[in-house]
Amino acid sequence: MKILAVDDDESICALLEEAVAAKTEHTLVTAPSGPEAIRIIAKAKVPFDCFLLDIQMPVLDGIALAAKIRKTKGYARTPIIMLTAMSQKKYVDAAFAAGASDFVTKPFDFLELFSRISMAQHMVLEQQRTHDAAAEMVALKRELRETVTQSLDEPIELTGVTQVVGYVSFEDHLLNMPRRAVRSSCAFAVKVDTIQSAFTTLSPHAFRRMLTDISSELMSVVANNAAIATYRGSGDYLCILPRNRRLQTEQIEADLNDRLRYLPSTQIDGLVSRVTVGQPQKLATLTRAGALLALQRALANAQSRAQHRNVQAPCLRKPLRQTGKSGFQNEMERRAYEHLLHDALREDIASRQTATAFG
């Protein structure tokens, strides 16, 4: 360790230098006063690992010096051992209140002093291990964000945007909505036309940043506190909105694309990301299967409009091939029919129970 000993008694400083050099491998620097110690600390290129401070010194005593050291950047937790001939409780309490870690009473026994220094060294090593572990965790999280690979068609849970949730939460919200709310709501989809170019060009972190920014602008354009949206993958957003007014999807599309022009995260190789907004689909249904099918229709409409307008061709370096139904569409159909069968079975059981009751 690199130790700074501060004492106005030159003989004590000389004794400490001789003993530390003979019995340990520590490096000891001495200072004759508090002000000189502050100057040494400020000029040190390598920080000190431990301080030995005499309490009774002129101009700046050890207690005040300990308080100043604690306020110095990088020394908030550095061990401070007080060397004092004053064993009265009030001085010891004042020293600990100022930030001291330990104390040794003069005339001190070197075996005891070295034992306290050894304890301080263990404290320093433990703090270093904790710091290294925290730094390693931060580096690992950064590396994970930058290197993790993700499929283009995989849903991504975007955080930090009000009313935007993960797809599982979005579907649970839909399936648990009151029947009256479902019948009076609609769903529409938003397709990011330049998604393939963005996925190929951007880092995973930048790709997620772009998707988050687009979702934030989408909710700002929709401007409805009851709306809820999600990112389903492949550049597709789904949004459920109460039909308390006529939904102008063309205006939403125009406003959203206008906003994207000013978002740095949507600029890809000099090209601005664009979106296509599909026509709204009514959720006027009494079954969960019907609600899921409405989401599928909303998504298909946005994809069809994007393909028909041929927006992707001039923007993408490698155009996304449209090959039949997406995996999401197939999955939605499967789940919709599962819910349809479940509802039909439940209604059949109910009708049989009714017939038995009146038979």
C-alpha cells in the first residue's frame, strides 16, 4: 500500500519510516502538518491507500484533516488510522465522526500498529474487489447490449414509453378487456417500411433505440390516453384504440412520417425511415378468437398497403421479400382457431346444461 503519515513530531515520522521499511513492503510518505498533507495529496499521481494521522497538530489537527480527506474526490472510503496520545472518549468519537476508520494510542506498540495497517490493507483489497466486480458487471451489460443478436421477426419489449408494452402483455390486455370495451374499440397496424435496412445496418442497441423512438412518436401522434401499442417484430406495431372519434389513419401516417424526418435514430445511411399505417379494423366481437383475428386483419392491411405502394424499393439496399403469410400471421390464425374451438365447446356445454335443466 501507499501510506501517508502526518505528524508534527519529526521523531515519530522518522520512527514510522524506519519501522515500515524494515517490517513491511508498504511505501510510506510523511508530512509534518495538515496543510502540507493536503498539498501532497493534491499533487500525488498515484492515490494513497491509507492515512496515519496524528490528532494533536497545530494549524490543522488530525480530526479536521480527516474530514477534509473524506471530502476529497477518491478518498471517501480510504482507511484512516488516527495516531493519538489522547485516549479520551470525546476525541475518539470526534475522530470517528470526521471519518476515521481506526485509531492507535501513543506510545503505540508497532505490533498493534502493523496489525491495524494489515486490517486496513484487507479493507482496501475488499473495496478493490467490489469495484472490479461492479466494473466487470457494467462492461458485461454493455457488451451484452452491443453484441446480442435478435431475429428480425422476434417481438421486442420496448421500455420507457408510456402505453407501449410487450406483446404478451398487449395480448393479455386485449383478451381481458370488458366485452363492451372490445365492441367499441378498433385495432390498426403500423409497418416500418425500412425495417430490413435498419436491422442489417444498425447495431442491436441502435436498432432498439430506433424502434423505441418510433413508438414514442406513434403514441404522441395518436394522442389518446386509452390507447395501447406493442412492437410485434418485422417492423410491425399494433395499436388498440377506443373508437371515440373517427380514426384518420392517413393523417396519422403523414404526421408520423413528418416526425421521423427529425429523429437522428431513424436516419440510416442518409435515408429516413418511413412507415405505412393500415386501415383500422373493428373489434366488434364477442369472442377472443374474433379479437385475435381482428389483429391479424389489421396487420395484413398495413403490410398490403406497404407492398402496394412499393415504398421499400427505393429505400432498401436489400428489399424484404414478401413470401406468403408471415410466421406471425400463421401463429395468429392458429391461436384464433384455438380460441374459437374453446368458445364453441364452452357454448355447447352451456347449452347442454340448459337443456338438462329444463328437460
